Amino acid sequence: MDMIEIGGAHGGGQLLRSALTLSLCTGIGFCMSDIRAARSRPGLMRQHLTAVNAAAQIGSARVEGATLGATKLRFMPAAIQAGDYHFAIGSAGSATLVLQTLLPALWQANAPSRVRLEGGTHNPLAPSADFIRACYLPALARMGVRAELQLQQYGFHPAGGGMLELEVQPCPGVRPYDHVQRGTLEAVGASVLVSGLPAAVGQRELDLLGNRLGVDTHPRHVRVVRPALGPGNVASVIVRHAEHVEMFDSHGERGLAAELVATRLSETVLRYLQGQACVGEHLSDQLLLPMALAGEGSFTTQQISDHLRSNARLIEKFLPVEFEWQQTDGCWRVRVSH
């Protein structure tokens, strides 16, 4: 079997997750060394280990080094198997990041699949379940991917306890798509999620978003999680254009004023609205791999992150594609081609 050698010293968990996805989709094995070596707690943590074991099960893979804290991993996939799967992280680690690791492989299977994931659903350093449903899956749908996500239980850091269920239909070939023009602005809406906290905290955030962005501030836009498995707070804004839907969020933290949570969010949204880019920073990184599997495509985004650069270079190791990006009209245009 072909094996690709990957150094993980200058990448986080994203590098590992992308390698797992690409390995499943191409049938090419990899060996990653120095996994998360620059982090304060290097090696595989629970959510990374869950992604490895889940990918191994779906891809009938042979794995060496899949233990907590391991800094070297060998992954050798076989055939992708559709099925009914259930994976539990065992902590508040992000269930959505595991979901994104598995999804491209599952749409390449020859039958529908269902995956239940337990863990964090709204984590500060990962796409929320709401983002996946409102932004990521609709973007993939334009490329022919049919997948639906149900949020069955919220899970916040550090309590966890969330549950997601994903249903994926076979997609023999992902269609190229250009996420370049976002079209006419149709609506901007906000909502706030609170768990184990007074609803008044969420209303303060919503009121500030109303002042800064002109969104509806009716109390119905404050969602209170019951029962609350732990404290949590997320303020979100959805921006709907004719050709694209983008979502932004900001997470509350202990000792962080509600007004600061909302201010940070409003500033991010205003930068997007005042710019010309179609795709937000986080979605831009997440679209690279589907675009590469399609063989071509493009999008415009406000900036090129380090994540995007490292992800592009990794994808080029597995697939016969090339990425390029150039600045134009106040934003960046990213292209992939054979």
C-alpha cells in the first residue's frame, strides 16, 4: 500500500482529521509523526482518538499508535462501509469535528449511512451544530451532497453530553461549484443560546446585536436549554444572501461580559457585510477538501488563514490537484484545479 509521510509538529488536530478523511477517500495510507508536538498537551486527545477509531471502523482500516497521548500514528484504510454507527468521545470534545472527518467518506459509500455522535455540540474552537446545519451542509448541497443533521441534545464545554445524528446519502461524484458571488442581501437574523444561565444574559447580548446590526431582538430569539447539563452561552448571527448563507457565532466565557460577547460577534459580521467575499474564514477552510474531491471549483474569502494554507498543501499530497489563491477586488479568490 502507498504510504504518505506527514509531519504533524506544526499542525493541530485539523491536520490529522484531514489526513484521515483523505486516506479514506483515496485508499492511500499515511504515517503522521510529532502529532500536535507544539501544543501544551501534545499527542492524541480524546476527540482525536475518537476520529481515528471512527475512521478506522468506517474504512476497515489497520491502525498503529491509536492511544491517548500518542505522537505517531499509522493508518492503512481498506473499503469504506456504509452502516449505522455510534461514536462517543467521552468528553466535551467536538462531535462536529469528528462528523466532518467522516462525512466525505460516507457519501462515497454505496448505501445510506447514519452516524450518532456524542460529545460537544457548541465548542469555541469548532463549528457548532447550528453552523453545520445552517451553513456547511447547504454549501455541500450545492455540490450534490445529500446529508441531514439532527441535534438531539446540546453539549457545551466542559460538561459535554451532547448528541448529534447525521444521515448521509450516497453521492457518486461531487459536482464542482463556484462560491464566488453571494448575491443580494436578503436577511440578517440573530439568536442566543443559554444553558444553566439566566435568560437575561442572552437578552442583553441580543439587544446589543440589535443596536449594532438592526436584527430583531424579540425574546423568542433567546433559546434556553432544558435540562441544562452544564453552563453554556453562544450568540449567533445568520446572514442570508441570494446565493449564500453564512453564520457567525461568539461564545460566552466565565468572567466575560455579555456585552463583549455580542460586540465581538457584531464586529465580525460587519466586516463580512462591508466586504465582497462570499465565504467566511471558517467555511473557506472546510470547503477545500470537498472542492478537491470534485476536482475543481473556487470561492472568495476575506483572508487566507494558516489553517487554509496547511490544509491545501496536505490535500495536494493525496489528490492530483493544485490550489492557488490571489487577491482581487478587496478579497481573496481560491481555486482548485487538476
